[in-house]
Amino acid sequence: MVNAPASLTERIAAEARALGFAACGIAGAGEDPLRGNRLEQWLGEGHHGTMEWMETRLDHRRSPQGLWPEARSVIALGMSYAPAHDPLALEGYPERARISVYAQGKDYHDVVKKRLKALARWLVAEVPGAEVKVFVDTAPVMEKPLGEAAGIGWQGKHTNLVSPTHGSWLFLGAIYTTLYLAPADPHRDQCGSCRACLDACPTNAFPAPYRLDARRCISYLTIEHKGPVAEELREALGNRIYGCDDCLAVCPWNKFASEAQAMKEFLPRAELVAPRLDELLALDDAGFRALFSGSPIKRIGRNRFVRNCLYAAGNSGNRALLPQVEELTRDPEPVVADAAQWALGRLR
């Protein structure tokens, strides 16, 4: 373990900015009992749905040292993906599909991890003997609470991190290190009496402010949930086929966010901004893989994706989709055939 000079924190922040990170802060690697208790309560209430990995690696999530005992500090980082267009603009166009802003460009896992590795290599070169590990979303790391502890934002009532300068549009990553770096003060909550995000949720996924029931969240239902979506929630999906931006988009703090022009990787691909439902319903496995190469959408596979598109078709009222929907009732994948049967009944 190495103690770092105080000036190193400022140099880390400068290097992070040069690599494209919009936010950078330092947190300690020890356990925060309040953070751990909140996680246990959330899991105990079953709000994680079928995301079993949240529970099986609870000890690793409770603190950075639970995952890596040698860690002494966490460098919490955020990369802006603030959109240039209104994420809610397609609400009145049911023949089009709505894809979450974050998934319209390149896969953020790859982009952010590449920059994190570059920052980690720089740090090791600056302080010989320092050890580092980098994480982006796929490891048992509580990026949002760590971001709050590091002072780069606070967890809003929608449970996502909110930055006073970047709004709700931040991809988060973390570097664990054996270096001791002076931690920042945690960011104070600035939601106040606002409840715009809670009121905007189409499925009432927030049983209370700062608490999310993933089992009702459209992002969870369209991305993580593998089986049929509960029938009582299908209409509320509207034309959202991958993720949901509603609670993020209405946050008043977004007025301070600027379009992420510098990160060209996150600029939306033209074909994903307002795709036509009829074209998406026609995708077979090969077509799906070709269209979403290099996109995070590829991770859910053709069957789950077409399932989502069929729910959107059923909500569209567009009878011109009936031939495609009827054809998909004979799809060999049960979850697709079930969604097609539901959409068929709605359109008829």
C-alpha cells in the first residue's frame, strides 16, 4: 500500500478530463454500513426481480474492500452522454420505436473501459508500486453510491446519479487502487421537494422516493427480464423497446447538461434514433446481429428484442402490422409467439 502526495488527486482529475471523463472524485474503499443496509433491504424486499447476481455477490457489493481487500481508495468517474434531442419526442409516434438514449451509440462498456484502462496505466506510471483494478457495470460494484460518496453527484429520487453540471446523463466507472487518496466530501442531496421523476414513471416503479422496484421498471423489463412481461404492464410499455428515459429526461437538473459532442462514440446512430417498428419486426437472428453490432442492444438477443417490438406493435393501433404480427405467432421461440398472440388480439 502506498500513500500518494496530495497533488496527485488534482493530476488524476486533469488526466481524467483529458481522456473524456466529465466527472472525477475520490471515495474511501471501506464499508459504509448505511449503504450496505440499504442494499440488503432492497434485496430482502425482492425488488431486484430475477437479477440473482445482485444477491449472490452481496458481500462483494457491500464495499470495495469486500471485492478487493487490498483496496484503499476508489476513483469514481463519469462520462457524459447528454442527448442533443428530446428523449421523449417519440411518445406520440407509435409506428416508431423508442430506444434509450444510452444505447443509440457505441456500447458504453467498451468505450468507458478503454478510457479507464488508459487512466489506470497513467496512474501506475506516475506512482510505481500502485495496484489498480478497473470496473464498468459488469462487476459487483455499487457505482452510484460510490459516485455520491466521491462527490460527483447524488442519488436522486429515481435512484440514478444526478450531477449539478451534467444532469442525469452520466456513464459511471470506477478504479480501485491500493493507493491512499484523500476522499472527497459526499455530495449533498439537491432533489428538494421535486418529484418529477417519480410522477413520470409509466409503470409506477417507485414505491417511495429513492426506492426502485425493478420488477416494474421498463428498463429492467425490456433488458434484464427474459420471460413474458406481466400482461398488466404491457400497455404501459408503449413504444419503448429497449430501456426507458422518462425518469431521467424530466429531471430539472438536465438543463445544465450539454450535448456530449466531445465523445463522438456516444452520438446516436441515425438508424437507431427513430426506427420503424415494421422493419424491426422483420429481423431474424442474422439481421439482428448485423444491425446491432457494436451496440449494447446486441446483448439481449433477437428473441427478447422482437418480444419487446411486439408489445410496441400491440400498443401502436397500427393494423398495417397485422400480417407481420400474425406470422410471428408461429415463431419457434415461445416468448416471441406469446407476445405476438397478445399483439394480435390488441390490433384486432
